[in-house]
Amino acid sequence: MRSLLEEVARGYDGFVELRYHNKVFRSLLVSQGRVEKSTVRHRKGVGVRVLVNGTWGFASTSDCSAPAIRAAVETASASAKASSSYRKAKIPALPATGLAVGDFAEPGVTDILERPMEEKLQLALDTESRVRAAASSIQTASCGYNEIFTEKAIVTSDGASAAFKLIRPEFRVSAVAERDGSRSSGAESIGVTGGWECLFRDPAQVLVERAAKTAVDLLDATIPEGGRSTVILSPSIVGLLVHEAVGHTVEADFVMSGSVAKGKLGTRVASDLVTLCDSGRSELASGAGGCIPVDDEGVIAGETVIIKDGLLNSYLHNRESAAHYGVAPTGNARAWEYADQPLIRMRNTYIRPGQQSLEEIIASTEDGYLLDGPRNGQADATGEFMFGVQRAYRIKNGRIGDVHRGVTLSGKAFDVLQTVDAVSNEFLWDLGSGHCGKGQPAKVDAGGPYIRCQAMLGGQQSA
Amino acid sequence: MNRPIPQHDLLELCQRGVRAALDAGADQAEVFATSHTESEASLEKNDLNQTRRVEETTFGIRVLKSGSMGFCTSNQASALTEAAREAVLLAGLSPADENNGLPSGEALQDAAPAVDPDLLDLGVPELTSLCMELLESTRSQDARLTIDSGSVSVTHGTQAIASSEGTQASFEGANAGGYLFGMCVDGEAVGSFSYDGDTVRNAADLRPRLESAFSRFVKKCAGAMDAESGESFRGSIILPPDTVQEFLIGNLLAMLGADRVRLGQSPFAQKVGESIASPLFTLVEEGPGLPEFRLAPFDREGTPRQRMPLVVDGVLQGFLSNSYEARAAQSASTGHATGGASSTPHVGPSCLSLAGGTTPLDSLSDIERGVLVTRFSGSTNPITGDFSGVIKGGFLIRDGERTPIEETTMAGNLYDCLKNISAVSSERRLINGSAYLPALRIDDVSISAS
């Protein structure tokens, strides 16, 4: 496909970006012993972007033949020409930069694709059955398996010519417990870029036990009192924090719109214990769910240090924003499917580990909570964030106590990061089964060590 | 603007798919297909971002073989036979389920297209011009306003379904809409994100409805500036129509599906005929849509859509179902199979209306102390009803006076909130053609401030 795109791109004078994207999404869902879903989705096509008179034009075609791609280029060009008089800030020609050339690969593609679907379905059936059998109070269980196969080729008229394949399998387990009219739920999931062994770095049974235990334990749990608290965040919650609270505010398109990170490069935004990065690679541990070797503009997707020792060091860029700021692009331009235009998106975002053990951090916490089990998360222009947490363990005098449920954590990103006073030496990628939403979805991952900080817990007030 | 595949040609594609699936060994087969074209002018950073033109045809093949189901979807019409074989192969892997099956269908008469020809005359140049005019007029309302993103677009689509059990139906529709997403920035002060938009069926409605939506957007953005920390108390919250939809109705509807009852997840199982909400609460699923925004007259399985009261004066009337859930519950489908060509049918509403009340909108905030929740950024567990999260762009109300607040959270239980509705506005708003909702006041919610 790469050579076909090169041939089409050669026929045009101006900037043309051609992206072939073939996605195959297989999905299994088992609940109450029934196969609720056994589906496969094929979607492929070519997305075309042109830059004419300083204005972008985009078109797409599901027909991957050369004539259809050329027709899409003409459509995109005509749209850009027709609208360019309306654009005030014309985009200058994109500066030359190191663009990817060649075929790239991520691990696990053959392993997953050649593994029979029968085996995957049987695992989902067995796992769901084990969740229901885990405790008498568990009324409902489900187990899902997804795999997203992606094949891409990206060619630009100024030198990018790259192709790659990757696979992202996901596995999730959920349980609902009920007793005396009270209900609670527990869920565990994992998603990776890689093969079967990478996906099951913890065996499925571990996920079964955790989900069931959460559902059962939360039956008797209360909602904590709301207010500002000392909190120790597990790697999954750290992942939410760095993704929602920081990552979105340093996406350069958003910075240019006026996010809270605007104008703060070089200033202190976190305690000096915090070094925060975003990478297209799986740094520090294998299998991060947001890996890409090359972004959708043909830029190699390396590591970007966003915060270094507490100082804001870099934004996340595509080629256009990098040119605006006079820096090199960071490989963060990503499109969900062929009919989507590339946007600035995170990949794998994390805080680098520190020196202390989790046990030491808990022991030195007089009054607070250990938060674990991510639910959803959102961030705001102000840097104010919110994310849901499954389990909040009370800490009193250095000891873990009762578990509470139904909590959300919120705060202003840079204010919360300034309060970080402990960073553990563990490291885990733990958000690979989710999607980030920004007009279009993106597979991302995030994680890090355990950290201790101050934030708002959303809880109950007495009447 | 190019056109989608005509509905009868799309129906013929579906019929070919059904034959291919039966030839591949399926006992029953159904093909649902959609075709659409879309033109869009998008905004970013207070300027035109790009223009976009896309078109696509997608089909989904659902097959039953020996009581097992398989599904394959593709956007490559040339892969119809291959997809049919793959769906049959998938069905062969799953255990049988006695409730699996396709509904006994019928060939529905063609419904009148929901297409305003004037909409189809809106190409990229016209959309770009309108988009930029609206950008400028919106920004002129408040100099602090910054638009992160937005768009104005037109979509023209057809859909069709055919099955081995006699189902045949097709529909054509077009709509246009737009949105703005952004905030106010004043020096170092950055306000909370806000969003608003609308979708219409008629070209004449497009500009005025977007102007209204974008005026609401300006008020939300401006209202979020100069916010102060709120107060901690238990008291009333006031939800505008769009917050009612996002916070309350979406989570409630998930539990009013017969699938959730079957799976033991709905707290409303066995409660038909019982009071689950305030007597002020009457919720109706509007089936084929409201007069202002007509929908396809059939659902994702080709079953005729019907209007269905869900909660009347606080009393639960029944659950939404598709053909599988109807068989499992030994009842008839209510015609609420939802989804597109790229997914199997699931259960859900197509359009909702919540009855208006008797309280004028402005009088909802005639309370001693409460919070107006413009947006809720939080986490809700629809199974338990527990919710907790941040109030965005909110206002503390004290004796009718509004003060913008930040870093304030609310927590409680959604199903308790239903019972604690104390006032419903007499005014209602149509939201994106799919919901017609009033504003609500709900008592006894826990508010926490830092």
C-alpha cells in the first residue's frame, strides 16, 4: 500500500498527506453464561489531507484504489481552496523535519491473530463462570475480550513513507454483588500493545479475584465524607491524573486556545519529585496500550519529557503546532480511523518512579486515603480534573483501614502536583484498556508509581 | 454535494447479503446498511481549522446458525460474501441460546424522506461562510471568549434492512448541526470549558437554532469566570435541560432496558406499577420521533417504532426491549432495538420527552440555598445509582442571588434524586432533535466545597 500512496503523492505539487488505515476489531462479550456478543468489524480506507493557500482540506474514501484516492485529493483540494479566504492565520509551509521512512512493527501481531477465536471465547466463558462462582453474593458477571488490529501506511509529499502493523488486545471482568437490597460492583481490565503473554502478565484468575472482592467488599462500604484530603494514588489513578489533569492541558492545540499551561514553559508546575513524560514507546515496562512507532503525520513517536523535576518542559505537538512554537514535532498527531483527521493526542503518559516503597509512604501517612481502581476521568481548561475511583482505603496513623466506595477525586492539576511529597519506586502501566475522547477516540495508556498528594474527595455531607 | 446510495439500491445490497449468508450456511440472516455523505467546516483556536468531505457505506450481517449468533460488519461492499462467511464462522463458535433469533418481519412501506432539499444545497463554501459568521457573532458577545473547537456540518444518509424472515425497510434523512467548545480567558484567569450546539432537519432552522445554542454557550462560558469556592451543605440542585439529559436521563435509561432486567442489574426489576420517582416526573419514549425531527419509522431490527410511556406521574410503566429481550421475557418487542450497521442491535431509546411542569423556569431558583449545575463532571454507577463528581460552571444560589463557584463537588444517589424532584419547569427545550426536556429542581443532594 505504501508504494501505491507514494505513486499517488508524486502527482501533486503542494503538500499532500495520504494515510491508509485498515482496522479489524474483534469483540467477545459473555454475561450470565450467554455469549452476548461475538462480532468482527472491518473498516478500511484512505484519509487525505492537503494544505492549500495556508488552509487544510480533508477528504476520505473507503475505495483504496489509486483513482479513488486521487479523487479524494481533488475533493480535499477543492474544499481547501473554497474556504481558504475565510482563514485568518494562514498555515505556513510545514518546516522540514525528520520523517519516518520504512516498515515498522510492534510485537504480538502474529501471536494474537493466529490464536484461534475458539480459545479466546472459551477463556471468556470460563472466566465469567469463575466470577459468578467467586462469592454467593455475586449476582451478575461479565467477561469481555477485544482485539484491535491496525495496519497503516503514511505517505507525505515532503518525505514521510512509513508502514506498520500493531495489535491491541484487551480483557475485562466485572461483577455485581447484591445483599439485602444493597448492590455494588467491581471491575478489572487490562489492555496492551502486544501479544498474549503480555496481556496476561497477571493471569485471568487474578482479575477474577480482584473484581469479585471489590464487588463484595463494597457491599458494606460507606461513602466517605467529602473534602480536602491526603491521598496516595495507585499507578492507575496516577495514570488518570497525568492523562486528564496534565496531558490534555499541554496538548499544543489546546495551549494555543488558552489552556492553563499557556505561557508556563520553564515555570514550576509540580514538586521537584515529579518528572512526567509521554511516549510512543512502552518505557520502563512492556506492553503499554498506546504505543505507536510513527504518528499519523509520519513523525517518529519518541519520548517527550513534559515536566522535568517539577518544571514545565514541553508541550505535545503535531507538525503545525511545532512550527508555530519553533520546536520539533513530538509525534503526537493521531487519527482514530481513516475518515478522521489527525489531532494532537497523548500516547503513553506517566510519572517516572522515585525512591520510596509504598509501605514506607503508607507508614508515614497520618490521616488520608489510598485510592485504587479507576473509573472515568475528565479535565477542564482550568486544569481542574475529576476522576472516579472504585476503592478508597482509609489510612489512620500509618495503617490501612476500612474501604469506602463512590468517591471522585478532583483538584487543579498543577496545584495538586505541587503537593506531591512522596513517589514510590514501583511502576505499572494500568490504563491500557480504556479510550481517550477528544472528538474522536484514541487508544492511550498511562501509569507510574504510587504518589502521595493533596486533593478534593467528592463525598457526602451530613444533613 | 454527492448523494448517499439511494435507499432502494441499499435495500438491494442488504438482500444480496442475506442470500450470501444463507448460502454460507446460516439458518437466518439479517443485513442492516447505512450510507452517508457529510460536509463540514470546523473551527480551532478562533479560526477556520479545515473543511472536510467524507462519504461511506457500511453494512452489518447478523446470522443465526443452530441457535448461535455471529456478526460481521464492513465498509467494503465488495466484501459482502466474505463478511457473510465470517459471520457464519463466528456463529459456529458460540454456544446455542434458545432465545436467539430474528424477528418475524414485514415489508414496510416507504416512509416519506426526512430531507429538506435546501439542506442538500449547503456545500463546503456555504457551510464555511455560515460557520465563520457564527464564530464572529458569537465572539463579539464577549471579548474574553476563546473557541477551542467547533463545526457546522450537513449529513445526508440512507439506511435499509432486509432479513430472511421477511423484514424489508428503508429510509432517507438529512440533518445539519453545529457546536462550539471553548471557554473565557481573561489574563491569567481561565474559565471552565463549556459546550453547546444543536441539530435540525430544516435549512431554515439552522442559523436561528445555532445562534440560540451559541448564545447559551456564551452565557455558560462567561458565567464560569471569577468563580469562588462554594459551600458544603445538603440542599437543592437545579439542572438545566442539557444537564438533565447528561446527568439524569442517560443513566436512568440504561436501567430501563429489558436487557438490564434480564442481567439482574436494573434496580427497577419487579417494580412496574410502583412509584420510582416524584409524581412530577413523566418520561415518554417518542418512538418515530417528534414532529420537528422525524426519525426512521423502524428500529435497528426493522420493527416499527412506537411511542411508549416509561414513567407516568412517577410510576414505572415498563421496559424497552428488542426482539431478543422480548423472547427472553416472553413478551413482544417494543421496537427499541438501537445501533448502527457496525454493531449488533442493542436496547435503547430513539427519542425522549420529559413532561413540563408548572413552575416558570426563573422561579426554580427561588430557594434559600442551592446550586445551579450547568455541567456535571463526575462518575455515576447506574447499577447502584451512586454518583460523585465536580460541578462545572456552577452557581451557588442564596436567596435567589447567583455566585459562580469552582472546586465544588456533589454526591448522592441518582435513584434518590428521582424521588426528590421538587419542581419541574414549564418551559422545555428540544436538544439535538432527540430529547425534549424541562429543567428540574432536586432536593437533598450533598454538596462539598474545599
